[in-house]
Amino acid sequence: MSNHYDAIVLGAGAAGLMAAWQAGKRGKRVRVLERSNKAGRKILMSGGGRCNFTNLDVTADNFLCSNPHFVKSALNQYTAWDFIGSVIEHGIPYHERKHGQLFCDNKARDILNFLLDECAASGVEISTRCAIESVTEDNGNYRVETGLGPLTADAVVVATGGLSIPSMGTTPFGYEIATQFGLSVSPLRASLVPYTFSGELKEMFARLSGNSIDAAIRFGSTTFEEALLFTHRGLSGPVVLQISNYWQPGQAITINLLPQHDARTQLLETKARSPRTVIRTVLSTLLPKSLVLELESLWWPADKDRPIGECGNQLLFDIAGKLHAWEIVPAGTEGYKTAEVTLGGVDTSTLSSKTMECTSQRGLFFIGEVVDVTGHLGGFNFQWAWSSGYACGLALSEFEPL
């Protein structure tokens, strides 16, 4: 059989498989090349093995991009409900968790298997353990040098993902291809990632490791309220991962440890009603006692055993203020090792928002995480993979060689 294809897709992740399926079922001859030993590795490990495959409330506001309008076309072409329809069609049971997040009832493999089945039914060829050495173009014909030998195609789709979770074999190859063809790449960094701390805060958080509370974290004008988890290295949990998309290194974050309570009112009412009570007893009804003891040593050590009735109101106001607006500066993040996504990527100003094709390089497409589009935690990055992959696959079905 000829080694020439209508399209070669680099990467058998969520976006790559979607693009291949959509182009293949519309009659295009498609080859998917994956350097690791299996397709869809990130799908399999996502959502604790149950794959948070989309969200019920997907809007452009759920994505970070230098051009906030860029994501709208793809999201409108292929919505969360379109993907949900395919999930239902394939008999995959799923359930909703908080904030509209959708997960498989069984295993993430259900999602991967349905994509692989659709690709197979569409005649898509998938090669794993396939090293990709180079991509070149000459007069509209692309040549891909691989460990399996040279392949040619009318179009190449770069769906190589980002740099997150290097243990899965991630590489900067997709960004290198973009640079090779003259596209700009915005600065890259780990995101949806836990914070690390140093000094006394690191020691404090390590002692609290395993404790979890509901909290709100603000950076600039952006605030998220979800679970906060204390770890041996610092802070994690959904609220930390969410705000990490916005945080700038060296800057402070503001934590509200009691977003559902009014600490000032609680302390003043207790002072009037039960003046012999100590502050830690009041706060231990709202927060884990171990956390209260740490805060006590940090914020009011001289008054920790004094009855609240003997404490001045200003002390209570100061404590309440810190509980609702605790400013701390993370030392950094855990980096790509534990990051769920890579922030930054191929500049969207160089791509068509409708097709994902390079505006300056005919037949070259970029989709998924390699693009400078990053979703919030909660299934949004998968939806971007489905939507950008669909838009690309549809464009491939209409693509004609020179």
C-alpha cells in the first residue's frame, strides 16, 4: 500500500484521535503516529482513571488564550453535547459531579475504546512506538521521517500535546515544528499544578498534610472556591490548581479559609455569649483543629489560652481578617511533573480559529494542548481537544492538495 496519505496526525491523544476519526469517516486516508507504546495514555490516567471527559457548562470564559475569542468557533462547531451524544451512542455510563463535571461510571478506557473503534471503522491507521524524526514540506507535499520509514501526506496535524507529565514521554516536538515553520510560541509553563513553599510555611503545611478544607483563593481579579488540600510540599486541591492558571511567580495569593462563614461575627457573638471560651475552641467548629492550632501559633500565640471575653475586639478583628484574607507567596509550583496541562503554546494569531490550519503554511494544522489555549479544571481541556480536533477533521475532509 502507498505510503502517501491525505493527512498524517502526529499524536494519538484526545485531539489527534478526534481529528483522525472525523477526517477518516469523511473518506480521507489518515495515518496517526504515536511515539509512546499506546494511544490515549493521558485519557487513561485522567480523572483518577475515570476521565472527566467534558463539562455541562462550557463557554469561552472557561479558557485562557491571548485571544479570548479564538476558542468560540471550534466550541460552537462541536459542543459538549455533541461529545455526550457520542458517549451515549456507545453505551458508556457516566455521571455528573459538582460544577457540571462529567465522569465515566466505569473506566476511562471506555472513552479511549470508543475513539479507537470509531477510528478503526473509519479506516484510520494508528502506529504506536513510532519515533518521528522530522517534518518537511516541498510544494505542498509533506514528508515525515519516522522510525518506520518515510511517509508523505497532503496535510500534517500536530497533536503532540504539551510538556505536562514528562513520565508519559512528553516532548517539545510540537513547539519545535511550529518554530521550524515560522510560527511563534508563547511562553510555556506548568499549570493546573500544586504550589510549593519554603521555610516555616513549608514546615507548617507538611504538619497539616492530608487535611482538606473548602476555601477560596484569589489572585488579582480572579477567585475560585473549591477544596484546598495541604501537602508535604505545600498546597494542592482543585482551588489551587484553578488559580495556578492565573498566578504569576513571586506574587502573593490571598486565601479565604472560611468563605461560607463570617469569622468576625462568630467571634464577637461567642465573646458575648460564652466569654470563658478560648478562640481555638470557636474556630475548631469551623476548621480542622490541627489547622487552628497552627494558626494560633502563627497569629495569636500570646493570647492562645486567654478567654475570649478578655480579648480585645481589635485582636478578634485581626484574626478574622486573616482568616478571610491570608496573603502568602508560594515559592513555586511542582512543575510539569504533576501539572495537568501546559500554559502557553502555538500562538493563536497564526492559526485559523475555524479550521486550526496555519494561516501562513497551507496544510499544517495544530490542535489540542500544543495550542495556546488552556481550560479550567473540570473537563474543559478535554472539550478543547474534542472541539479543536473536530474542527480540524472537518477541514481536512474538505482539504484539496495543490
